[in-house]
Amino acid sequence: MEQYLAIDNVCAWPNLKQLDNGEILAFIFNQPCHLLWEGTIACHVSTDQGRSWQFRSLPVVNAPGTNRGNVAAGTSREGKVVVLCGGWDKAAPAPGSEVQGNLGDDRIKYRQRDKHLLLPVCSISADHGHSWETRDITLLDVDSNEGWVPYGDIITLANGDLACSMYACTKTAAGGSRYRGAYFWQSSDGGLSWRQLSSIAEDGNETALIVLPGGKMYAAVRKQRLDLYASGDEGRSWEYMSALTGLAMYPGAFTLLSDGHLLLTYGIRYKGLYGVGGMTMDLASGCWNTPMYIVDFADAYDGGYPSNIQLADGRILTAYYCSPNRKQRHYHMGTVIWSWPEFFSPPKK
């Protein structure tokens, strides 16, 4: 296994995308905090299979007093890169200097009281992320009183339409926010307007989607754990299948591997055991293999949100974010390059 400090001093929550020219893009939140102050989604690029990264562009420029840290990303059938980006108002000015410490720790992260969700915007790039066209989106067939948060991969359906998951966020009487379910959305115009097609799980939020060979879809829904839902009718309805992980193991990311396995990675968020876990399903049998502990975050108190790409040699590139720990003094995006069979290989004699 190869492990790298990829992008330093960022909270990240990475989303990786493989381009047709061999480049890999990473979309990350560009500040080392949990939306405590102004910031936005940045696009970084790797030309060496995830070992090093260079800043490329800002898909969305946040307005003063706001941040844009919630993202879903994908590529269209035409090869365009599509990013949905949500965020919050009433953000403090960024410190403008190196930040250390536990500002992203869930115990002290900012409270959403008196803050409001911003309507997601859509940014589209036809030149591999060098430049972007950003527009407000239209949400169809939806309650206008809800706030909506995009998350995870934007997938392409059989008819060429785009689809993604967004979860609802409602203001409470006390001024806070309450999540109100994960929903499946579809776009027929390249990402500019989105129709709410179905509810995946009324008690879920951050949800990973994947289309399997044959058209069946899976959704890994974050609750107190990850739960698996399936759709056989292009996302019009969803059926609960099973629990995927134990408590505090979320959110997840799916990757379809070339050998006929489905990879699921997820954050492990137990105190003293933070890291990235994963498991694979043999699509032929529908059976999951034994879970793997892929990355150890040492004494970190925050981290996870993995995203994966299968490289040309069959190995897997996994990106994640991690808080300061004894190995690294800042919030950062890390990457590992690994092969899942190595976790099951018998010991050498």
C-alpha cells in the first residue's frame, strides 16, 4: 500500500472523478474547518494516479459571508464535468493564515442556529475543469420550504439523464436544523434543472448511489450506520435491503471494480479507532466479503468521507479527509493506493 499527504490544511470531504484523458480531479472544501467560515469547493488535479495534486480551479466562487462546502460531482455522457454545490449563509470571514487545532471537531463545530441553506448551484466544465459555467438550478416537484443538500456522485442513467442524491434540511422552531430524509433526483438537461423522483429513506441523509450492470441501483444511506437500499425501476421506488455497517461507520462510497466486485468504503468514526473501512460484494453471488480496515488515522478525532477510483493497473485510489493527529499537524486530504485482494491473501511462509 502507498499512502500520501495529498492536500494540506483543508477539511476536504473529497469527491474524485476520473477523466477520459487520464487525469483525476478531486473536489474538496478548501478550508480546514467544518464550514466555520467563508470557503468554497476547489478543483485539484492529479496526473500521476493520485500521488501528487495541483490546484486547477474554483468551480464555484462563494459570495462574501457565505460558504460552499456541500458537493455532488460527476461526468456526463458528453464528457462534461458537472458539479452541484450547496452551502450556508452567515459565514464568518476566513482567518487568512495557517490554522491548527480541532476546529473541525464535531464536539465544537459551528451551530447552524440562525444560518440558512443556500440553493445549490450547478457548475459545468467542458475543458476538464479548467473553466466553469455556473448557474442557479431549478428544483421541480418539491416543497419550496425545504433546504436541499447535494452529496456524493452524480451518476448517468441508461437514457443519458443525470441523477444524484440530495437530502432535505428543515429549520426547527428553536432555530436549528433537522435532516428530513434522502431523496433521488433526476436531470434531463445536463444538470440545470432537477426533478425529485422519489424518496430513498425518510430518516437518512448523505447517500451514495451506483448503477450496476443491468440497470439495478444501490443506495448506501447514512443514518446511525449505513443501510442498503435497492431500486429496480430506475430510481422511481426504493426497497430497504439490509444494514451494511455497524454504528458510526459512515458515510459511504461505491466503486464498481473490473473483476466483478462492488467496493464500498466508509469512514470509521469510533473514538480511538478513526479510519477508513471497506468491503466488497461479489455481484454474481450477492455476498459481501469480510470488512477491511484500510486506513488508520492514528489519534485523530475526525475524518473519513472516502472517495475511490480504480486505476488502470487494477489498484484502487482512495481519498479521505483527516483531522490533525500525531502524524500530521493540520486537517488534510490523504490518499492511499491499494489492492483489495491483499487484505485477504494468506500469510507468506
